[in-house]
Amino acid sequence: MNQAAPKTQADVAANLALINARIQAAAKLAGRDPSQVRLVAVSKFHGADRILQALAAGQRSFGENRVQEAAAKWPLLRPNWPECKLHLIGPLQTNKTKQAVMLFDVIETLDRPKLAHALADAISATGKSPEIFVQVNTGDEPQKAGVLPRAADGFIAQCRGGFGLKISGLMCIPPAEQDPAPHFALLAEIAKRNSIEKLSMGMSGDFETAIACGATHVRIGAAIFGARP
Ligand SMILES: *Cc1c(COP(=O)(O)O)cnc(C)c1O
């Protein structure tokens, strides 16, 4: 037997087992049912070999942040894993909306009327209807995507009433240098008053806090796949 084989961060299955155990523990600590928290494994920048390791270990939900990259990787993988769910977690340009609607099961980054309009068109043109989450820029950061918190209620109403979109979740990425808890709480509050059930919040560094605040989806990349190449 190899003695002291270095524990590399390449061990996707072991990393997944550890993350799943931490999700369970965090949910229990918060008095929540662990099955109500879904792990979205963020596979951006990682190739099919790494993704296959996660699939073989039982992981079924994945996140990608670019349409082009997902379009290059996933059509080859998906036919063998029909129950797999693919989430778009990065900004969506309107000219890629149709492609995104064909490719993704969940689009988490709706944040402007022009995109809502394009999504509604793409859904009726393709007959596909991915789940749609609205991204909220909880930190009011000028460089970050997402609708501003003060505009969220109006935008959600416009998506529903004006464009006929079903909004089933909210997503946020808190400012890097701040305590994420108030941002997660703000997202949960906006969801509650708009009767939205799903909350995509929490990444490798803060998912336990997010679960305590009600996350239904945590998006975890580095802690599963290691540092991005
Ligand atoms: C990359 C990314 C993640 C995963 O971040 P990690 O720190 O690697 O867990 C989560 N959400 C979004 C929107 C991302 O772009």
C-alpha cells in the first residue's frame, strides 16, 4: 500500500462526500430537513473527466457560468445522465437566450426586463421552459449583475405579469469582503414577500451560513473540484 499518499484536491468523490456531510449537518443544526437543500456542483472551467467523476459519485445537479462553455461540454455528457440538472449561474446575454433555454434546466440569473422579454420569446419559440430564478444584487455593487434590492419586488411583478414568466427562485452573490448573513437574510425576505420558495445562495466559503438562512440550493465549485485551472 502506498504510504501517506498525498490527499490531493483532485479527489472529487471524497470532496463530494465531505460537502454532503457538511450540508446535512448544517441543515440539522438549523432545524431543517437536509433533503430541502440541493447541492449544485459548479463545474465551470473543469473538463468532462472531472465532471464524470462527480456523476459517478452520484452528483446530479451542476452549475455553469457561461453558455458557450456549457454548450461545448454538456451535450456529450447529458444523454448518458438524463436525470442530470444543469443550472446557468452566470450572466446571460440576450443573444444567447435561446441557446440557454435549450441547454439549461434552471436559469438563475434573470436580472433585467430586456432579458425577461427575450426569455419569454425563447420559451415560446422552443417549447422548453427552464425554471427561472431572479438574481438580486444584495450588496448594491455597481460591478455586479442582479436587480437592486429596492427594485426587486417591481421587477418580479413585471416578469410575472408583464412577461408571463414563472419565477420560482432568487439567487445572490454577496460582496466578497462582507459578512454574508445579512445578504442571505435580505434575499430570504424578498423571496418570502413575493411567495418565492427557492433560494440559491451560498458557495464554498459560506454555504453553511446560507443554509442557516434558508438556502434551498448551494452552489459549490472549489470545495468539490479543487482550484479552477
Ligand atoms: C464560481 C461560482 C460559484 C462557486 O464558487 P466556489 O467558491 O468555487 O464554490 C458559485 N456561484 C457562482 C455564481 C459562481 O460564479
